[in-house]
Amino acid sequence: MNALLRLSLPLSLWLASFSAIYGLHGMLCSSRWAAIVPEFPGRVLLIAATLVALALQALFLALLRSARWPHPDSAIHRISLVLAAAALVGTAWTLVPTLTVSHCL
């Protein structure tokens, strides 16, 4: 795996999932969406998207820890592991409100 990809993918994945899930939340709470699909279970969709984002972050962290993708430079390997762990914690921290707070306030 390329060193640049190894370093940038975890936080890029966090950014993409954060933007997509809160964009989905805004779309599901809009009055136009409610007029189109009045009884759509939006909370289920938000929970599923959050769990997928957390699973992808955990999978990437597990792949970086595995011996299948070793990196010859130990500093790059350690930094990529720290960034992947920080991205997993950041994903959990920023997306927990979609799991715990009411769908549309």
C-alpha cells in the first residue's frame, strides 16, 4: 500500500462519512422529503449508515495492523496506525448523536 494512501485514507474516510451522514440527516429532516415519502424510517437509515462508517474505519485499522500490508518504514507504519485509531475515535465521537438523539428535533 502506498505511504500517502496509508496516511490519508483514515481521515478522508472520516470526512466523507461525516459529510454524507449529516447531509443524509438534513435531507431526511427536510419538509420536501417528508412530502415525498411520509412514512419512511429515516432513523433506521441513519443508524445503518453510522454503523457502516464505523465498520469501515475498524476494518481499515485492522488491515493496517495485519501483516498483509507491512510498510518498510516503521515510522510511517506507526503514524498510519495512530491516524487510523484517531479517525475511528473521531468517527464514533462525531456520529454518536445520530444514534442517540431524536431523528428530527
